[in-house]
Amino acid sequence: MSFAEQFLTHPSLFPERLSGESPGEQSLRFSLAGFAFALEGLSQPCQTHARARLARDESALKSSLDLKSSLELVTRVFIASPGDFRDVAVRGWQYALDFDYRPDGVSLAGLHWMARSRLSQPTESSVQGAIWTSLERPEEVYGVLENYLRVCLAYRCLLAGGVMLHSAAVLIDGKASLFVGRSGAGKSTIAKLAVKIGLEVLSDDLNVALPTGDGTWRVSTIPFTGDVAPSDKCGQSFELAGIYRLDQAAGNQRIALGHAEKIASLVTVCPYVNKDSHRESLLWTNLESLAALDVQALRFAPSTEVFEVLRHNPRRGENLGKIGG
Amino acid sequence: MNDIALNSVPTRRPDMRFRVVGDEGIIVSQDQAEVIAVNEVGARVLSLVDGERTLGEILTSVGEEFDVSSETLERDTRPFLSELVDSGVLGVHVE
């Protein structure tokens, strides 16, 4: 199936230019993980709704992270005709965006929307992205904006030397530990167990990790959290203590990983950017840097005892001698 | 498991990406959403998979570079490559 065929009535008519008629003239400026964003062309109800979700107060424009770029990625919203989009039977269907990776950017298609963003770090505050949607209700439009912004943020992190990771972030002694894994690996379970013993959970869905320049990394919380995330930590950042790849098992054990295994564990949990062949080298470079940190496998059974094993030294993985790993 | 003959030519599937990291290697299969880390010998074997060399030629090259008997190399490599073929990471054709 070719790009956007699943969602668009006429994929070949995907807009080439970042232009069209906007539903309104409201704008919204905010920061995600220290990166500045601007949305333009919003209707008043959509702006109000999105502001409540993305920028609860003016501090959303500030971050404890060293700003990698204070320049805004400006995206404008445009009206699309309902006839531009296919009716998709969503019952029992897993929603996944469609991507067209290009040398200069990425195009996206989803349910009743499509978007395009240029993928260089902004050098001036000009419109670099566009969203076309036939949706009008504020909560539906916000869903589109969030999907789009997740992708844009993943790329801005990548261009700044960092990554956005599917992960649960838990604060232990003031530092963030990331528990990574695909859907079903146990991120939400770990987060719930952490809450149960009084640890703070930043998110159980997506977290941003950025290098500081002195060999350490910091984890920044973003509004796109999971079910158990408290909202008062949004916009803050914490030193990254370690990363654990979750492997559900009968018992609890930490396993040290070789360098390649570390990177292999990480590349699977970098959503959106890990399938982009145009920026593959950049991702690998960033992950090689991140893999210099403490990255281990964590076999765990669903009990709070799993946090006990984090205090003990791991043993070397036993599967490194085989050709197949 | 498919056993790969020495005159077979292993090929990389279009969605397969392979990267050497230090002495090791990482295979990423986009379609299968699978990532596999391999050791130094596995990485060298895969770096020689170019759609032109036969398995026999690959084993000869690797055997010259590493201090390992041809029997051991063949015994370890053929099942390894067969697994990758079975999992859709590699293709194979016979010359």
C-alpha cells in the first residue's frame, strides 16, 4: 500500500505547498522539552482547548533544560474537505499514522488529517509545517495536533543530538530511570508498581532524553504522558541515571548488555524516527552516545520487589558469544 | 529451518538495515519490527552479504580473517543465516 492510501481519497493530490484556508486566526506558542513551537490558524475554541493541554501557564515557554533552540517551529492549520479522507472502519483496528519520509522533511497522514513538516532545525521563525484537517471539534483537532507534535518533537530531539523514547520514567533519588519497551513490555506495570511504593512517575508513555554536553543526559517531561503521569512535573528535566529494557519474566534480574545490544534495545523504542532512512545515521550517532550510559536488561515479575534488584550489580549477559546474539 | 547451501547467494531484504557498531553488528528489520545484535564474526558475515557472493565465498573470506576452522565457521554460520532467512531478514537464491 502506498503512502496515505489508507487515509486519503486521492493520495496523489497530497498538498505540495504549505498553504490553504485556515479555520481561524488564533495562535498558540509553547515549549516542549525546551523546544519552542507555534501553532497558527486555529479557531478560538481549538486554541483554548489546545492551550489548556499544551501550555497551562506561561512557564510552558520556559524550561529547566538548556534550550537547544529557542526558535519556533511554526505550523499552520488549514481546512480540508471531508471528501479528501476515506472512511476507515476503526472497530478493532489499531491506529497507526502513515509516513512518507523525504530528504527535506516528512509527510503524515492519519484519520481525517494530513500534514507536512520540513525537518531542519528552524533558522528563522517562518512556517515550516502545515496540517490539513476536516475535523472541527476542539477535542478532535487537539488529537490531530498532539499526533503531529509528537512526530515533530521526535525530530527536533533527533536534530539536537537526543531521542524521544517510548518509556516509563521513574524518579529515584531525584534522578530519572527510564524503562523502555514496546507496547506490552510492562512500562505501565512498572509505573504502577513505582507509584505503589511511593516513587514519582514522570510518564509511562513518552519521554525525551537530551545530552547536556558534559557526558550526562537529562530526561525532560512532556505533556504526552500516559495514564499515571502527574501533571506538576511537566516541563521539568532530571538527570538520567540509567535505562532498563523491560523483559517480563518469572523473577527479577538485571543483565548487563553489550554495546550493540544496548543500541539494538534503544532503536526499537524511538518512535517515528527509527524508520526514516534519510536520517538513519543521525539516529545511530545519537544512540551510540546514549548507549555510553548505563543501559541494561531488566527481567522482572510484576511485583514491587523489582525495585530491589536495581540496587544490586548486574551480571554479564550470557548470549554474547554466539554469532546470532 | 531452511538449510542454506554453500552455492546459495544470501541477499539483504529491502527493509533490512545493518550497522556495524564497534566490533559488533545490529540488524534492523523494519517490516518485522525486529532488531538483532550480532557478535564480531556475525557482523563480518553480514557485511559480506551483498547479493553477489555465495555462502561459500563468504565463509572463505571470513575464515581467512578470523582464527577459526572452516568446519566451526560453517557449523555456526549456516544455522545463523538460515534463521535470518526464515525470519524474513535475508533472502537467498542459488547461482
